[in-house]
Amino acid sequence: MKKRLLNYKGMIMIDRRVKRNQHFVPQSYLRRFTIKGEQSLLWSFDKKVKGYLRNPSSVNRVCCEDYYYYQIDEQGGVNHILLEDAISDIERIGNDGINDLINMSSMPYAYLPIEKISNISFYIALMQTRGPTFRDAVNNLYGDMAVRALEATFEDKVLPEAPTALKELIDEMGLLNVVKPSILTTVSLMHMIESAKQISHSILKNNGLF
């Protein structure tokens, strides 16, 4: 149901090779779990086979997808850099805040100003909403809505009458086997950000307890 960018024809992308590989788990966070003595290698667990991969993986190649944060502008062009850069800033600020907490680990308690607590809370909240599980759920919801809307408008004869050949094909194969709605993954970006804001506010209401 969801439409990946690379399969969508007619879009114009500038600087396709720049920042193509985009992470939904920050590399700075992944590096906290690298193999001892390594800066960028970690062990990956395969959920399907329920076991660790034989060879270690680079943080550059895990928890990522090409053009993951692409957007479509008003002219129909593709910008895959704008949101990626904004999220990189969030990652940097959030990672700095986590480092501050770690540096206070030997103290009886940790103190951070409210601004840093707010930054960390949004960083953590965004980690919950930026992954494929959340985004795919939103995309699938929109896909289901598109299917139901198509079926309803077709049954209520809201759409213009289909050409004879198309109508015969629909009668023979069924509407959804002939006309297949596709949902661009960009629809989940707004929900990704807004849901992260709500989670962050909830954390702050709980006195910053994570």
C-alpha cells in the first residue's frame, strides 16, 4: 500500500547522492553499544531467526533507509535533506544532554536545567515515533482510509462512469484488483513530529522522569 520514493515516477530530486542514507536510530546513540575497542561496529540481532548475525555490522548500515525523511514541495519536487538536517540538530542536542547525565553518574543526583531536560525528552520521544513500526502504522491507516473511500465513491457512483473496457475489467477482477491506491510515506512525517511532541510533554509533566 505504501509507496516508496524510488518507485514513484515523475518526481524530481536534487542532489540525489547527498545524505541518501538516513537513520531512524541516531548513529551517535548506536555508537554507545559498539563492540569494545571498536568505534563503529556492533553486533546485530536478527529478529526473524532470533539470533545474532555472524559478522558485526557498521552503525552506518543499520537502522537506516535511503531517503527516509524525504518530503514533496509545492512544485512537486523532492527534498530529502531539509528534515534530515533538522533531525540531525535534534540528535546533536539530545546526545549532548545524555552525555551530561552520564558525566553526573557519580553524583548523588543529577541536575539539568529545564531547557536541557526538554531537549532530552523530545529526543527520546522522537526515538519512539521515527522508526518504521510507527510510521508504517500511520501509512497503513491512511492506506485503509483510501481503500474505503475508493470503494464508497465507486459504489455510490460519485466517480465519473468508467470506460466500457475498464468497467468490464472491474466487473471481472474486482475494483481493488484493477485500481490500487498507493500512499506516499510522507503522510506519516507530520504524525511522527506531532506525536513526539505529545510524548515529550507527557514526560515533562512527569517531572522529567523517563
